[in-house]
Amino acid sequence: MKISDKERIKKIVNTWASLQKQMDEHHITRELLLNDEFSQWAVTTPLYNIGEQVYMISADFKKANPDIPWSLVSGLRHRLVHDYDGINWSIIVEVVFEEMDEFVNSIEKII
């Protein structure tokens, strides 16, 4: 069964909301994410999932919404999965605490 772009966006929104809830409940701060391996692992799995959903959104949908940084989010997933030892956690902290809300809010408005 093929998953629609709308369903993928809903999954992204829900995964991000779940990650934010877990971060709040476990008091994952910028400092903790920079230095604590368990927190890093806890955050990367939802980011993988979000990136994979973005990657699987149709090219037509992405072309129809060119202002969304699709390739940056799917590229983040590829980096996290394939270059785990080379992750710059300062960048991940910036993405999680400064950029993901805006990304998720912008795609949520599409649907």
C-alpha cells in the first residue's frame, strides 16, 4: 500500500510532537544533547524517521512546495545514518532547538 504525501506529512508532524514531548519529559536540554550519548540516541531515531518520510514524499509534491527545505531534512537523515561517527552535535542541537519547529509548522500548513 502506497502512503500518500499527506499521510507522510502527518507522520512527520506526529513524530516531531512525540520527540518534543519526550525531550520535555526527560529534560533533554541543549547541553545534554551535546554531551550525553543516551540523549543523542533518543533524539536521532525520530530524526531518522522524519528524514525518511521527507525523502519518500513525491517529487511532484516537493516541486509544488519549493520553499520547504526538503533536501536539507532528508540529507540530515542520511548524515545521521551513514556518518554517525562524524556527526557535529552542535549542528544537531541547532536543528532540534532552532529549526525543526519552523520546518514542521511550514509543512503542516500545506495540509
